[in-house]
Amino acid sequence: MCPARKRPPNRRGEGHLLRSELIEAARGLLQTQPDSELSIRAVTRAARVTPQAFYLHFPDIDALLYEVYAGEWAALRSSLTAAAASGSGPADQLRRAAHAYCGFALDSPTRYIALLGMRGQYAPAWDSRELPATAIFRFAADLIGAALDHPGSTGLTRAQQQDVTDRAIGLIAALHGQVSLAISKPLYPWPLPRLIDQAVGHALQPRDQPGTDTTG
């Protein structure tokens, strides 16, 4: 068995490259194994560096994983944006983005499960408004608001804003439930395309405008 090749050292001034290589190594490992099995030794072995080099860039494995998750959530956001761009209107854009969300999850179930796990919520200064996943909910809320003919987010009443947010949360929760079932029970013939469209339809279902006085 041939020993693993050592990674050539970076030249002076290129130490920042190792940080990116560690992130990419962890990202690659997450394609095939759960994050609970990731360790500093496993990541540094994949990056072909010593464990000591790890601590020049990250205090612990959770700090590294947070960077991995931030990149993956950004990749998901880009995927949804690209899918929505081909839509013929806000409702169709939301539908295309919903299908892209599920496609992203099913393309690499291990990665998706890690993203939705609690370990992915690590942050040095924990703030739920700044977590990487927050951008996905905001993206869905913006499309829902546009499909409902609401004005821009700055023009929404508090009740309208809460309604749009609730619809976005409900849609993401429904999509997550669908792909989670498909991942855990892959032999069952889940009608995902139809279920996704139904979830989008429910998110856009008309109901009484919140905060509207209907007494005349």
C-alpha cells in the first residue's frame, strides 16, 4: 500500500489557501459521511496536512463546519435564484425554486441532512437572523410576497409581513418533510413533483388579508 502523498507547502504569503483547502476537504467528506463522523484528523488527512496546521485557521471542528455550511447554504441560494430566473412570474418562480430546493437535497442527501442538523447552527456569535439558512427563508418570503401582489418588504404592514413569513416557513417545512421522507424511505414511489406543486399552491392560497378591517 503506497503511503499518502504529502501536500506541498504553500509559498510565503499563501497561508490563506490552506483555509480554503480545509473547507473544501470537509465539504468533500460531507458528500459521503455524516458530520458526526468528521474530525480534525479526518479533515487534515484529506487535505494532506498535519493536524497542527488546522489550528492556524480554526479553533475547532465546529468552526470549520460552520464555514462549510455557510458555503453550502450560499450554493443552495444560488441554485434557487437560477431556477427562479427562468420563471414566467412570481408564482412560477416560486414553483421552480421549490423544485430546485428538493433537487439540491436529493442530489446529496448526506450533505443536506448535515445542513439541517443542529451542528450546522454553530456560530461564534449566535444570532438567528444572521444564520446562513436565513437567506433561504427570506428568498421564499420575497417570492411569496410578490406572488400575492404585496408591495416590497418595506411597504408591508406588520401583519402582512408575518403572514408572508409564516407562508415561507410553512413551504420550506413542507419541502423539507417531503425530501426527508424520500431520503429515509427511498423505495416508496413518492410523487414528489406533484407534492412540491401542491406545497407551493398551499403557500399561495388566498385567505383573509391579515390586519384588514372587513366590517366596512
